[in-house]
Amino acid sequence: INLYHASENAFHPEDLRILEAVASLTARGVENAREFERNRESAYTDALTGLYNIRYLTHALEQEIARAQEQSGRFTVLMLDLDHFKEINDHFGHGRGNDVLRELGARLQAKVPEGGLLARYGGDEFAVVLPDADASAALPVAQELREAVLTYAAAETAAETPRLSVSVGAATFPDDGDKVEVLLRHADQTMYADKGRRTSRSNSLRRAA
């Protein structure tokens, strides 16, 4: 806080006392506002990856449903689950597993289109919200996210986790549901269906070899 006066020595000690009191109150108010903002951000942020958490995801989906209903629009939710992630924790410890989640979170975030949202759903699962995207528009995004995981596994952790990949499921509003829990459940179910298909194919290839 700065005070100016055209005359020299215009301010008296009493002015300084009042100014210090005002400054102290103002500083306390600013710090309280900053602390409130930090608490609000931490409530919606995953501590490990820095991504949005499931609480914020639910809030965002509720808003997206309201917007889509008002505009007769569509949007798609993608659910991603890392394959063979448990092997990282089992063989190299949870510290390395946490590093992989942080690094992959950043890689996935870079592939989410502008206006989209990436959240850590829990464990080794991530969720992506794609506003104004139907199932066909979401497909290339899902493929880019899948490729991001495969590229990471090949370039960064090939020696440690050569089998790391990702299963992806999708749910489109309103085709697959018009409520948050229904959309998330459908995306989760299709993700596990994708995991089952690819696991069966992988086992068939190993038997053939």
C-alpha cells in the first residue's frame, strides 16, 4: 500500500499507525482468500498426478449433462485403465509405479483436445470428457491416447514394463445414459470388454508362439 502527498513531510506518525493497521487487515484478507483458493483446488485435484480427481469429474459431468440437455447436444466419456500396471508395483515398488502414473498423466493430458478434461479416476484408471463429441468423433481421440501409452512404454520403460498398455471404453450422452453414474458405469463396462478382448487375443498369440 502506497500513499503519496504533494507536500514534503505531509504524513504524521498517527497516519503511519493507521496505515499499518489497514495494511495488516488487508494482508490477512488476501492470505485468507489465497488459502481458500488453495483448499478449493486441493479438493478437486489428485495429489499424485496433479490432474483433476473424481470429485471434480463428477461435478464437471453434471454441468456437461445440463449443457447438453439445454442445447440438445452430445458428449463422450472415455475410461482408460492401464494394463499390467500391477506388475510395475510388484517388481519395482510403488515409488516407480507413482512415477509412471505422473509421467503418463502428463502424456495423456497433452493428447486431450482443447476444451476436454482429463481426470484420475482412481488407482491406474483415468477418465476423459470430450464435449460436443459423439462416438465417432471420440474414436480418434481414444486411439491417440492409446498410442500415447504405447509410445511411453516403448520409449521410457521398455526394459521395465514392456507389456504396459491401456484398455479404453466409452459412453456417449444421451445414447448410453443421461446420468453421471450411468455414463461412468457404461464407460467402465466397455473398457473391461476391451480389456477382455485384447487379453484373449494376447493369450492366443502366446499359445501360437
